[in-house]
Amino acid sequence: MAKKKKSFRGRIGRNSEKKRAEKKGLNYLKLPKGVELFKPEKGSIKFDIMPYVVTDEHHLDRDDENGDAVVGDIWWKKPFKVHKNVGINGDTVVCPKTFGKPCPICEEAKKLNDAGEEWDDIKEIFAKDRSLYVIIPIDASKFEEEYKEKPYVFDMSYHLFEKQLDEELGVDEENEVFPNLEGGKTLDVRFRQKKFGKAVYHETAVIKFEDRDADYEDGYEEEIPNLDEMLVVYSYAQLKSMFFEQADPEEEENEEFEEVEEEDEEKPKRKKKTTHKAVRDEEEEEEEEDDEPVRKKKPARKPVAEEEEEEDDEPVKKKASRTKKPAPKTSKTKCPHGHTFGKDGNDMDECSDCDLWDDCMDEKEKEE
């Protein structure tokens, strides 16, 4: 059993941030404390894209030959892959291949594709490309959302931003210096609003490059949030369960364990009553069940040695039952427990286990 936490310091705030992120559909992102998300809106905005220090050895842009996006190097984006509409909740999840791990969803997509399934039926299963950027808005007063001149995380589909950026860089390679701390460029980006069904999103319409008014200090990249640490990745088993809409294997195991415990707790602990005993009212029955020791406490009908001998030696038991035959059934026969024979039968606690019960009840019926 996990140890209970005694303090709620930091836990409530963390839970609130998680809920806010989930409402925005960003359950795959875990932003550092104090870092906010930049959301594009219709219109133009200027911002600088800042480099960060790479710590992920499986970075998707890694190029060992040229030394790009290797651990310890600075790079300007964090590309990653996502699967959309996964499971009963339609979640967006990070594809584990982003970090060089196997992905059950990609495996299923390949399996279906190899089997000749129609592309239109399976294309949504395949991973989609996105990227994270750290940007600093410049003169963002025209936006409805008030952005300060500080680092924000920008999460965008490749096709809605970076594709357009690549096209602009292909026109003029001089603009490739845009992420530089010294001599970099400010991007002037115009977003337009698009609709797909009921969904509303924004795509990049125009990108222009401007010289920055001032350079950033050398070493400023050390203060930039680490994009490699912001993505939430589920385990292989969890993703497989979500994709096939099964129960979480870890939760399922716990539920089965709890069910076994509940079944054990619900097993009746009542003792089996003899078939000769008449049914009593509920109050007497509950009293018997709740006060079992009192029921058991009664005078011994025979020596303990004789009882053990009967249990261990069946022939002796039969002989004992013959020799223990009670006296003829008359109203004057004495009850072994001090009650009135033929009158108190089945009314006392000791009656249920009494060897003379049949005879006593027969006598009682005669009396009645």
C-alpha cells in the first residue's frame, strides 16, 4: 500500500494546473511552473524563437554527422509525434517513438496497412507531426490575450506553422539565423482562422523576418525552459489499453485484488443450524449470531475423552450412540440441561444441540 501523504502543499495547485491543461486538450503537455502556453489568434503577432539546450539523446532532429540537436547542443524546436482520438475519450497522446521507444498504435497501423486496408480508413491512426517552440512575444498588445515579453511555449502542428516557415527559409537562406541569440531575426506572423466541422483552429498565412531591435545576452539559453522535459508519454501497456479501449492493466489488477478482498469479507460467518431446530423470530436469531460464545457455553453432556473417541473411531461412535439411548419418553424424563422435558423443547439455547431433542419434541407434541 502506498504511503499516505500528510501535506497538501503543492498538490492542490498541481492538480488545478492539470485540470486546466486537460480542459485545453493538452493532457500530453506538462509545463514547468510559471511557464504559460502561447495560443495563436487571428491576426498578426511578432515573436522571437529562442534556442534551448538539448538533453534528449533521441531528439528527432539529431544529426550526429553535423552535430545538430545532439545532447548539450542548442536547438530551436522540439519535434514530436502524436496520435489523435485515442480511446473512448478521444485523447491526443505522444507517440513513444518520439523518444525512441516502441509504440503499439504505430504497430497496429502498420499491420492494417500491410494487410491492404483502405488508406482513408486507417490514415488517422498514423502519428502526426508537431513541434514545441519557446517564443518571446514582441509587441503583442493587438492580441486579445495579453502576452508579456517573456518566454512562452508554442505548440503547433507542422503543417500549420513550420511547413510555411520552411518555405520562407527556402526563399532566403539568410533568414536561417532567426534563432541566434546575437544577430537573430524577429518573426512577424499572420494567422488566419479556419474551421473543420465544429472545430476552429488557426494556420499560418504569412511569415516575414525583421532584424531584432536588440540581441540577447550570451548564455541566455540556460534560462530557457527545457522542451525535452515537457512531453507526457504513456507506457506501452497503457497506450495499448487506451487504443483498444481496454481497462488500464495496472488499474485492472488493483480492481481484481479489491474484488477478491470484498468477496472474502462478504463470506457468511454464520454456523449451520441443525435441521431439527424450528425457526425463531429475527430478534432471537440475531442475538444468537452476535453472541456466539454464549451459545457455546453449556454443560458438558459427556466426558471430553468420550467425545474425542467418537470423532476418531467410528465403530466406537456407533456403540456409544446405542448405549446412550435415553430413557423411555415420559413427561417425568429429566432434561440434561435443567429445563422441563417435553415443555421447553426448542425454546432454549441448548435445545439445538441436545441429544434428546427428538424425544423432547415428541413428548411436547403429546402434551399439546
